[in-house]
Amino acid sequence: MIIQRYLVKEIMLGFLATLSILLLIILGNTFVRLLGDVSGGSIPVDALGKLVLLQSVGGIIKLVPIALLIGMMFAFGRLYSDHEIAALHASGVGPKQFYTGIFLFVGPLTLLIAGLVLFATPAIEKTSQDIKNEIKQRPEAAGIPVGEFMHANAGNKKITLFVEDIDKDNVVMKRFFLHIEDKSETTHETGNQTDKKVTNNEKIISAEKALLYIDPESGDRVFKIETGSSYDHDKISEEFTIFNFQEHGIHIPALTISSSNDLEAESFFNLLKNDDNESHAEIHWRIALILQAPIMALLAFPLSYTTPREGRFGKIAIGILLYAIYANLIITGQSMIEDGKIPHWLGLWWVHMAFIVLALWLVRRRYGKQS
């Protein structure tokens, strides 16, 4: 039992150190990517921290298998290089005792991952989708920054927009200015004649406030502009029109804000009730997230074997390559399930079984009858 506690300690230290480094990299990449969205105006600043936190939790779950593999290979590589494993073998400690110590740590870790994948992850995805849907209701999601001029092109139209202020609920915009310049040329064929119509209009709208809302019938985003004036100038005929209004409407396209598949926010038990390919693919994907950690633990021990000349990190690259193959087979298999090319009952079990057999073969090859 003392040996097994020692193994658990070594594995845990290697795993936590590797996970911490990988997590810093993932957090940095996530923060930079979302910060770019904030700079582009598609995500407001107040949502940045929430989205970084939520996406990082999902990232941790996906990092656990590779962190466990590398951490275990670091730990056992040190034990091999210091001849501690040779001494343990000489004392009659075989692979069964090593795997007992390994799964004293990996077992609870797998149960924790299972709880997160089956219960916490869908709730996190649902919260993330709710935040993104709420962002789409804001003026920022329509590409309208506050306190600065926005310039955009829509077909033949050049648009300049300015909103001086916005209320605390990010809904009502105050002191609204809009400039539209429309230069276009249309061709109409009448019999044997072709008529060309040239348009060159300029419109300026100034209003006290504007409200962005979703049309319940069409689903379009509409600006409801209140208490303002419109100045229309036809540069061809030189006609100039001014009119005041109490209410005016303009359609505004929204920026694209990426959102996850709705199935990712579904609970595992709700997915079991569905019989479509997409639901079965999501089920097998979640099971794969749970099984990756123990399967990587099975592989890590025989892969960690090194001779004194190889050094303690001699086979890390092989371990990472095997994990990359495993992860890519899972992704490919998930797509094939969605396309109906793999039956539901088979799912991704063939991928898991192939790597379990590989791990057992490596143990048998290295330790023979001791395994």
C-alpha cells in the first residue's frame, strides 16, 4: 500500500503540473480570441469574463486525457531513469501492483470527469448559449458601437452611424445619427430597348433615441427611431426634402456570433430518448470524453519504459502521436455516426477497444507473464 500511495503521489504531481501548463496555454488562446471579438464589436466587454470562464471549463475536460498521458510518462520516466522501477521489479512488484496504484488516482478522476460531462457540461453550454443569445439582442450585436462612428457598406450603400450613449440595459440608444449614401445603376429591358436608371441619393437621419428590437413575425432586427428628422437629397435632380417624424423603422443586419450546437446543451438523458444520428453522435462523443482518461492511463505505463540511454522523456513524442491518432479517430467516427455511415450500436466503441488492445499488447510484450 505504501508503494501504491507513492505512485499516486508521483502521478498526481506530474498530471497537475502538465495540466497547469496546458491550461495556461488554453486560457491565453481563449482570452486572445474573445478579446479580438470584443475589439471587433461582436462581443461586449462585460461578457468577456463570463465567456472565458465557461469555455475554459470545457477546455479543461478535453485537456485531462493528454495531460494525464504526459504527466504519467514524466512520472514513470523519472522512476525508470532513477532505477526505482527496476528495484521495485526486483522486489516482486509487477504490472498488476503498478496498475492498482495508477487507478487509485485515475478511477476517482474518471468519475469526476463523468459527472462534469453528464451533468455540468450541458448546463455550462446552455449558459454560454443564453449569454450569446442575449448579446444578439444588444446594439453591439448589430455592429453598432457606442461613442464612435461606424462605417459600413451594404451593396451600393455607404452607411455612417453614430450613437452617443446607451441606457444601462443596453437597449435604448440616445442621440442617434445615420448617414446613407446610395449610388446605384439599374437596367430595364423594354422590348428592343434597354433603359438605364441611375440613382444617387443621400439621406441623413438625426433622432433623440432609437430602440433595437426583434420583429416577432419575420425575426429581423429593426431599429425603431423616435423623435427625429430626415434629410433626403437627390443629387441628380437636386431635390431636397426635410421631414420630421415621431417614429421611423430601419432594418439592421446582425453580426455573426458563433454558437454551439443545441445538442451540446441537451442533458445526457434527454439525448437517450432521441433516435436520430446527431443525438447518437453526441452521446458517443460524451462517452468518449469520459473513457479517454483511463485508456490513456493504460497506455502511459508501457509507453513510459525507457533505457538509461534513451533518457526519461524518450517516448513522449510517441505518446502524443498516439493520442493525436486516438482523438482524430474519435472526431472522424463522430462525423460518420452523424452521416449514418456507422451504426448506432457500434458508435465509437471500436476506437476505444483498439487502443485498449494496444495497451494490453504493449504490457504483455514488455512484461510477459508478469502482466
